[in-house]
Amino acid sequence: MGEHGERATGRAGDDADPAEPLARGGRTDVATEAFVAHRNLLFTIAYEMLGSAADAEDVLQETWLRWVGVDMDAVREQRAYLVRITTRQALGRLRTLRRRKENYVGPWLPEPLLTAPDVAEDVELADSVSMAMLLVLETLGPTERAVFVLREVFGLEYDEIAEAVDKSPAAVRQIAHRARAHVAARRPREVVSAAETRGVLQAFRRAVETGDLQRLLDLLAPDVVLLSDGGGVARAALAPVTGVDTVARVLGRIAATASLRPAQVNGYPALVLRLDGKIDTVVAVRIDDGLISGLYAVRNPEKLSRMEREIILRR
């Protein structure tokens, strides 16, 4: 699968050309230049559809292998063509992932990314890749998710999306309408600014590190939910932990010697817990009405490799 290590074709945000070893003639050079020019966009689309950077990289590899065989003279719009290939590959991968998640040990959380500062500056992009939104997207069917991402995040026209998902434009309009309503009913009630998130996280960090139970209780929503993803590899709760008192008690057990440090994760401020200098847990939050309503703790080591360097995301 895509979780174990980097791909030979390169990684999102790398300066190196992932297709360079295959570029030999002028025709292939044209394909390579187009692929590299749109690579970060394609990675972002695949990641938003899958919630997994490793699988998104696999999708990009598959996209390249198909793209290099295309007759460039017959391609009217390179970006649209590449988006179409990526979407189709991601849809196939998404259906495989859904079967895999059925056998996943404990709660499944998206793979966290250490994102570049400019992602936070694009409020809509940051919101779309936030842990909270990616979890909402998990509740959509594969085609609904693809349509929502392509329309609402990347602004594609209905006829372009129709070609990518093999539906009629009229059907895509209906799917987009259903998906918007579904997401609206489940997403955070308002887009929380990075500054507000940072302030809440600073208070949360102090409360955890000092063991201030009352302060923790004041920061958590009454119906707060803690999800911890250990993937059967790292120790984690095998079911969601719910309710302010229970969540506060769990958080109170975090060792005071653990080092909690701020980081920019999926476009928003988050916390990284290190033990003996190594990343042990990435903690992201969902905030509603000024209180933490969701805590997402990724502990599965197979999902933490992209927290050591910044990933470039693009719309």
C-alpha cells in the first residue's frame, strides 16, 4: 500500500522533477513540463479525496504513467486533462481505501501534513484540508466526495467534473447539491481563524502541561470527542472518547515531561508531542463557539513521516 516510505517518483513540494528519468525526447519533455507544473495541484486534489498523502503519491505515479502515453497534440487543455486522470485514479484508490478502513484497528484519521505558511493564507484551501473537514468528507460517497472537492474547493465547471467522474453534467449538478447540503450539516459552524485556533491551543497546551484540570474543563465543549489513531501499532483508544469529564481525565494523564510544540498542520495551528526527540503524536482540533469540540490525535507512526518537512499544497 502507500503508507510505507516515499515513492521513487518524488514527493509533493520537491524541487526535483519526478518524471525526469523518463523524459528522453521532445514529446516526453512537453508531458514532463506540464506534469511538473501542475504536480502540487494534482497532489492536493488526490489528498483531499483520499486523506492520505502516501496514497495521493501513488495516485500521482499512476497519473504520470497514463499521462506520458497520451498524444499531446490531441490535448486541448493540459491542466483539465491531468485533473481528469488524477480524479479517476483517486476514485479507484478511494474505493480500495474504504475497504481497508473497515479492517483498520481503532479510529481512522487523515494523515497529517506539515504545511507551508502560504496554505494558511488561503482560507478556503486551509479549511478544505483541515482535519475537521477531511473527516466530514469521509462521510461522503466516493463520487460525491470527488464532485464536492472539484467544485467547491477547486472551482471546476460542471462539464469538466462530468468528464472526470463519468457522469452527465446534469447528474453532477444534483450530486454537488446533495454533497453541499451533507457537508453543511456536518462541518464546523463557522470558519475559525488561525489566530483564534492558536490562542485556544496555547491555553490547551498550558493546561495539559501543568495538569490544570479545571482549565481543561473550561476549554472543552460539553460534547467534545477525542479520536486517537494508533493503527494497531501505537497505543491509542480503540473507540471515540466522548464527554468533557472523560476527555479531560484522559488528557490529564499525558506525562508532564512530554514536549508539546506548535506546528502548522493541514493549514491550521496544531500541536506536536515529542518523546525522546521523536514525533510521537500530532494533535489537531476542531473549534465550535470558542470551545474545543473535537480532538484528533494521530499516533500511527506510518502516518507521521510527512511531519518532518513542509508540504506544498495548491489550488
